[in-house]
Amino acid sequence: MIITANDPKRKSWLEVAPDCDFPIQNLPFGVFITKEDVITIGTRIGKFAIDMNALHQLGYFEGIDLTDDLFMQDTLNDFISAGKKTWRAVRNRLSEIFDTNNTTLRDNTKHRDIVIFNIADIEMQLPVLIGDYTDFYSSKEHATNVGMMFRDPANALLPNWLHIPVGYHGRSSTIVPSGVPVRRPLGQTLPKGASQPVFGPSKRVDFELETAFITTDANVMGENIPIAEAEEYIFGMVLLNDWSARDIQTWEYVPLGPFLAKNFASSISPWIVTMDALEPYRTTSPKQDPKPFPYLQQDNNRTFDINLEVYIKPENSEATRVTVSNFKYLYWTMSQQLAHHTINGCRINSGDLMGSGTISGSTPESFGSLLELTWAGQNPIAMTDGSQRTFIEDNDTVIMKGYCQNGEVRIGFGEVSSQLLANTLSI
């Protein structure tokens, strides 16, 4: 089935601003609650959320093989399990329903009132039930910067880094959608010059600029996913702020890696942008040297030109943009990550979340964390209000945005925005 929803000439009868992330060519998927406390699966065009269950019950998906209750769920997992053929058919149909030349829904006021909501009148939810979460470490620039700071600058990359997409298994229970505040974590740290650890709130809370992809049911235990087929099992992408407590991390990460410094919170954008929608923005990824093993070798363009930005907004002040990066900088692609993840027979399920790792470019203004931007706190960043930041302060809000733009169409992810709250617990 071809993708008809990406036609750059297509316009919607719903109003879409020129710089909006959600034109009719995007049609992401998410879960929201209406003012009447009804939870539904939906999509978005412009400033309008669209109830896909209502569309289904009213017969607008006739001819597509869908169960009656598929869009009645409070997560997208069942829809994702239906597979790529179904995702594409539904998205193509949505583009037809909301095409400016299609009057069927446009001229039916009764149906429109049931189906369409102003985005300000709904509340977005976590779009999937995340069973497992893996975070990769796939930016060569980021890994090099961290290695230079904490290890031998002449040997910043560990010996395995250029041969495998390094990753670790994270915690899915504290992944939250945009808008949910995060509390500063407590933990053990080892102050500079001290010989014994102390306990208390982290003083070095950081953001990590990442994206994540969400999978469908891909294999059974003991089988791997060939790299040429990997994208068939990727439903779409979200923005990811993988919050980190750098001082806790420094003390705890030897010998088993990230633990409490990472699992206290990760925030994602609520609309999942499909791989089909990203198709027009394919581009080349960095050259890989040495050449990876055959199971990681790929051809054609396997990454995407996604512009990424991070803002820090102090309480009662304007936001300051602190970095500008791009998804295409990642050394290891999503296909390579998924192929490597399963080469040992690891099972992948519908709703699994795979983080990209911090996305840094080659210049200081493109670094994807405050750890790098301030070089471990040595070079504070000036805020618009005159204050400075080395790490995130209480009541700061971190805002991440992402979008693709070519000569014809702009699509985007919206944003993931989360405020860091003080930790007032006493232990």
C-alpha cells in the first residue's frame, strides 16, 4: 500500500498556521481525555484534536479491517499491534477525510461536534503502555565529550563504542507525558575532595536531549530482527527528555552503569509521529569507521533530518534557548539499534520505548546536555533574565521541540515540557 497521506499539495479544511507542527501531512497518533472525561485515541491537525473512536463508530473507516473497540482503548498498544498495513491505511483515510475537497465530514455539523475538539479543551495522556524501556548511547560527539571530561581525553571513546550501539535497560514506571512535573531526586553523592559519600537532594540535575522510537510486536524469544526489516517494526517517534542526576550518576555508575541517576523520571512528547510521516525527511547518517559487522550494515538513507531545540524557562521569566541540534548527527541509526537489541534473541513487544541517547553535534551550541554545554559546570549559561545556569534549578521548566522542514512541508513533534520541583522530603 502506497503512502497517500504525505502529498505535499494536500490541504485540510481545518485551519493550520504556516509554522504549525501538525499539518495534514503529519497526522500523529496519541491518547487524550475530553472535557466530558472520555478517554480516546486520536490524531491532530492544527489546533484540533480528532477523536478516532468517534470516526470509527460513525463509519468513516469503513473498508479497513478494524475491531469495533480498537480506538476505545486508553493506550495505542492494540492499534500498534495491528501492524504497518493498518497504520498506513488509517492514516491515509484520515488524510482523505480532512482533505479540503472532501465535504462528507466538513459539512456534517452533528458529526463534527462529536469528532473534533479544540486542543485547549483536551488533556493528553501517555500514549502507550510502556512494557520495556531501553536507552542507547549513540551520539559519537556526546560520548566523546563525556569521555574527555571523566576519562583520558586521548582515549575518550571506550573500545566497544565504534563496534556496537551501546545501551542499557531503563525503568518504564517513571516515564511521563509532557506537562507532568518532576521532583528533584534524593540520593548518595561524593562531593569533590571528599572520601565518604553524603545523602541529600541532587545538586546537578540535567536534561538529556533525546528522541525515542516505539515498536510493535516484532519477534519471538530467540529470533532476531534483520536490519533490512527493522523499520517495519517501528511505529513512530517522540521527543524524550531523559532527566539525569549527574552527581548521583558519578558516584553510582561503577560497575553496572546508570541506576537511580536516571530512573527517577523521563518525559516524552504525547503525539507519536509515524515513520510514514517522516519518510520525506530521510537523509544520510555519519560515515561509520570501522565498518560494522554484517548484521549492522545498512544501505540507503536510514536516518532523518529532525531539527531539535532545548529551552530553559526559569519561574516567572522568559525561556532561553540553550541548544540547537539535529537527529541526523547520531552515529548509530534506529535500524541498527533494533537489529543489535535483538541479535541475541531478545523479544520486542508493542509499546516498547527505545531512547536514542543524548543527541549532540560537533559544535558547543549543539551539545545535548548541560553537562556538555557548561563543561561539567565550569562555564555557566546566561539566561534571558540575567541569571545563570550550570544545572537545572528548582522550578525551572525544560522545553524540548523538534520539527522537520523541506521546501514543501513542515511537520513536527510539538514539545515535551516539564518543570523541576524542589524535593521537600525529609528522610
